[in-house]
Amino acid sequence: MHPPLIYPTILRMHPWFGQPEEELLPGRPEDYRVEQQAKDWFVVRDPGGQVVHSGLGPVQILAARDV
């Protein structure tokens, strides 16, 4: 049996130069909220409502086990 992942969530951001940027996040993917603020601008909030990303999109919240 494997120990639980400390950072089980991946925030995949808008690609730069053809490569997507990714950031590891603690907590479950379903605990994060993606808000579209404008046509191409997205904000991602953590379970406490703090902004963890604000920028060009689209963005994705993914389970690390699925990547």
C-alpha cells in the first residue's frame, strides 16, 4: 500500500512556448474552485478562498494520479 500523496492535486495553467505550466497543490482537486473573470482570465481559489492563481487560461485542476 502506498502512502497518501502530500500534493495530490495539479493546477495546469495556460501553456507558454507550447509547454503547459503545472503547479502541485495540497488537498483534493474538488476542494479548488476555478472562476472565469473575463474571456481569457481565470482565478483559482483554494479551500479557504485564497487565490492560488490569477492569469490567462484556460486552467485545469487535475488529480495527480490521473496525469
